[in-house]
Amino acid sequence: MASKDSIIEGIRQVQAEAERVAAAMPEDAWEEGVYENGWNAKQILCHVALSANVPAFLIAAANAPEPAKLPGGADNIDDFNESQVAMRMEKPVAEIVKELNTTYEQAINVLQATPDELLAKQIRTPWQTEGELGALILDEDIRAHVMVHLADISGAIA
């Protein structure tokens, strides 16, 4: 089982990497395409800011009596992501990073109040990933999703 401390450490790594990438990226490079589906660096950063909601969302989903659904009644994860990215695109990069940090701090507070037994619970996400809650947050979301997206942005800096 992924421990609270290891998940919090993963969140702190995301926050530090987001700050590093945002500081290192030249202003004119944010609009460059860096992802296979055509997203540019700023769109990916917006998606990463949205992803800061995932730990608290999954914890709430694990507590819910019914299977979790995407927020806002969205039926498709790609459509949901696209709409959420579009909502953030007009914001300055610094504001997006601030949102990411604030949301992750809220997630840490939720995580600290989460019983260890809940982190061990098997769940299925609305995007059809199954596993132990703590491992889904740390391994699937933080490591295999968010940090990979930050590496995509970082690749545009070079």
C-alpha cells in the first residue's frame, strides 16, 4: 500500500517540478505543440493543474456508496479534460501554477484526514483504472500521469 507520506512526497515533487518548469520555460515556448494529441505546453500545464484535483476526488469516490462518475456529469474523459483545459487557457502561467499548488495543498489536507484502511481499498475510477486507492493516486496519477506530462513540457524547454 502507498503510504500517506509517500503520496505527500510525490505531490511535493510535482509541485517542485511544476515550479521549475514554469520558471524555465521561455514565454514564447508555451504555445509550442509538445504532445501527441496536439496540445501545447500551456494546455498540458492546464491539464496538470486540473489533475491536482484527482487525489481528493479519488478519496471522495472511495468513500461514496455509488461508483464514481466524472465531475459535472461528463460522459467522456477526453471531453472533460478538453473543457477543463479551455477554462484555464486565458490565465497567466503563474496563476495556473498557483492553482496547482493550492489544489494540491487541499489534497494533502484531505489525504492526512483519510484513514489508512481507505487508502488500501480497491476502487475503479471513472476513467476505468482499477486498483488500490493509494497506489492509484501515487503510481497512476502522480508518477505515470502528472510527472510524465511535466516531462513533456520540460522537453520543450531544451
